[in-house]
Amino acid sequence: MKFKALIFAIIAIAFLQSDLYSQTSLKMIYNWQDTTLPGSAIYNNSYNEIWGYSSNGRDYGIIGTTVGTHIFDVTDTNNIVLVDYVAGAFQGPGVIHRDYHDHNGYLYAVCDEGLSSLQIIDLNSLPDSASKVYDSDTLLYTSHNIFIDEKRSLLYACSVIKGNPPAFYAMEVYDINIPLEPQLIYVLNDSSIQHVHDIFVRDDIAYLNSGYDGLFIYDFSDPANPTKEGVLDLYQQQGYNHSGWLLDDNKHYVFIDETIQTQLKVVNIENPLDIQQVALFGTANPNSSPHNVIVKNCLAYVSYYYDGIRVYDLRDPANPVEVAVYDTYPDSIGPSEYEGAWGVYPFANNRKVLVSDMQSGMFLFEFKQDGNPPVADFSYNLNGLSIELDDLSLNSPNTYQWNFNNSSMSSLQDPVFGVPQEGDYPICLRVDNEYGCDFKCDTISVMTSGLEYELNDHLVVKPFFNDSELVLEMQSIQLELVGITLYDVNGRALFNKKVDIDRGLNVVSIPIKEKLSSSIYLLHVLVNGKTKAYKVLRLE
């Protein structure tokens, strides 16, 4: 189907939310449908997954259909535009589901049916256009869901079919550091997992929603040799373990069983060997089940099939509270148990929420509140063997929860923590107000001369101190522009320079013009717009 022909076939409906829903916190501002699209042969759904993408101050909605991928510019809610359309490798009534995830300006797309492929769509020319730059079935024909660990540039593909003759694989992992050259690095081989339906990954820890086998937790610190950390295969209202999302506290995981008459679950995963269920929540509709969930600002946004979109406050994970609802599919029951709201995507930096409905197309909502949730932020200063924290959070938080090194806690706005020795010290701040919560986590590295520390995925630094200079051995796998600043304990800059780093080993000498009178110095390294601070100890 040609793009121009598709545009003329569109029926777009944009209208303000009716008085019927005026008491809720969701305002429906746009709905897109195309009546020429075929429905799937099994569920009669023309629409499936939804995804969002933001770049250069603009927002985009991405929805899958039985014919391909449709990309909308939703920045101006009064002028929503279909920017481009990418045809699927497999099209028509045989298509039920597509799935998406973006990384570094590229959209990765899969389909779960037919002789399909992995597609990669270049988004860097938006808002003018998007272009398909990779379309191959070499790595896979089909996959049900994908998830990208953006820090590590790893793509996790669930329920893969590939090869000749075609064979099924519960899960595979691909390295996408080179975006258009994905490389297979791991194939799941676990006899207790027959099928991985979906996955969530943060800080190398993967949560595998594995259908009737349950929930599995894996550590992918070494992506080629992961380790199983925990299993939850017996729990209340157990069904088909479908999908989930980790709360920002990194202690609780909310997940969905795609089974009629089951609700969402919250579990405490602090001890993977003893996962504890702490909450059940959701509707009481005997004809519906939840489908997908994304958590933002302590709010769980849930696409709930017949029950539309639901939003739950998870500030207290043991006591979720429903705060907003909009029924995208008003019929109480249809010919299939799988009808209505399929996917949901809340944008990170504003109140826009995308929803895909299997029968009714793409919706854009505004999540309305009287005020704004807080935005967590902080800076820190290394003062001797103490770390002084300075709260920079926005939108008037009323409570603060600091966690330093997973051992020390504080509710002060600007606490001070002691540092016993060199090493990496994780620190997290949670801030709350009446409209939500937010988290920020960082790692403060205290460096001793002669030890190696990884600055990012590309760069490792090893400092050597003497009376006349600080020498940095910097090992990089790509070209980098690095800013280096050295301070004394009084905050006085002793050295400040930008250095071009080549691939391989680089040696940077920082001359010290005056005799060093202290054994503790602060090194700031600026890479890709982000500064990391290190306490450097000069050993006598």
C-alpha cells in the first residue's frame, strides 16, 4: 500500500473529552482510525502495539497495524500529523502483533506472525520523514516482544522463530552497538523456561515474564553468560505471566497475568531467592484482564483490554490506588476476550499518554493534575572523606529519601555521608509530593592512584599521581572529546583542559605547577555532556 493512498484513507477524529469523563484525570484529545485496514483473522484487530519517541523537543506516536508501522508527530496537540508509514514485511489478516523499541535514533520493529523480519527504521530525519534502513530475516523471522537495554546497547528478543527449517527459541540477545549490524551474543537455554513472553531490563538485571512458567530474574552483567538469580512460579491469582515493569525504587516489580479474572501484582524483589507478593490491584470485570503496563513518576499506566486505560498511584506499592480511567472500548463484552486497549506509552517529559486500542486505533490523552509531580535532581561535593549532597529537585517536594551505598539512609534535604575508602558508591534520591514521586540515582567514584575505573561503556581511565603531574591512561574504543578538571580540597582548579581521545590507549599528563600539599584531590571528567566526579588519593 502506497503512503499517499494511505493518507487519503485516514479518518482522524480530534475532540475534547466529553462531560461524561470530566471527573477523571485523563483528557482524550485525539483518536486516529483508518477504516481501510484489514482486521486480523483471529481477533479482528487492525491495531496493536503503541510506542513513543521524543527528539529535539518533539514527540512522536508510533502504532503498529496489520499492514505496517505508522509514525505521527504529536508535538502540537492541535495539529497532529501522520509523518510516515513503513510497510511490514508480512501484512494482512494474518498479523496480530508488532512490537517496537527505539535506541540512538533508530526504531527496531518485529512482527509475531508470518514470514516477517527484523526492521530498523531511521528516525533521525524526523519530523520530515522516517526511512527503513534494514529489513532482514537473517537473525529472525518473528519475535513477540523486544526490549532494549539502552545503557548496554543490547536488544532482547522474546519468543523468536528463525532458521531453515524454522525453529523456536525462548529468548535471544543481540548487541546493537553498531545500530545496523545487530550481532547475536546469547540464546537462552533454561529447561524450566519454555517461553518468554516479555522482558524488562535495568542495570543488567532482567525480569523474564515467562507465561505459565512464571517470573524469572537473571543477571546479565556478562551478557554472554548470564546467571539465574530467582524464580516466582507460585503466587496468588496466577495465570499467564505476560508483562511487567520495575518501579524506580528498584525494589518492587509490577506485573500482569493475561488471564481473565486476574489482577495486577506487585512483588518485592530485593531478595530474588525469596520474592514476596505485596499487592493485588485492578478492576473486578469478569470479562477482562490487564495487558501491558509502564510505570512513570510512581504511577502505573495500564492498558486493560475491555476496561480501557487505567492509572494507579504506586507511591505505596503495597496499597495501589486508582486515580484515572478512560474506557477506549465501551462495549462490555465482544466476540473475543482480547478486545480493547492493547498498549500504553506515557511520555517521560510531559503529560501526554498514548494508547492503542485493538479496534479503535491510536488515542492521545493528557494526564491532568492540579499540580506537577516532583523532578529529582542533586549535585555533590567531595570534601575530604565526606560526600556533601545538595538537593536540586523541582516542583516542591515535601519528603526526601536518600539511600547511600545501600546501607545509609537520610530524610534530610541536604545530607552528608562519610566515605570510608576508595571505590564506587551508589546513591539514590526519592522525592515525593501530592502529585507523584521521582527518583534519581548516580554512582560516586572515589579513585586511588593506580586503579582502573570505567567512565562509560567506551572509556576506562587509570590515574597515576606523583609530585609533578597526574598521569591518566585512558583506554577507549571510539573517538571521544574529554574534559578534564583537577581540583584541590578547597575547590581551587589546578588544571582544566579538553582532550581529544583516540581509539586505543591514550596517555594524558596533567602538570602540577605547585608542590602538592594534600593527599586528596577531586577529578572531574566530562564525556558526552555528562560529568563524573572522582576523589583521587595521592599515595605517599
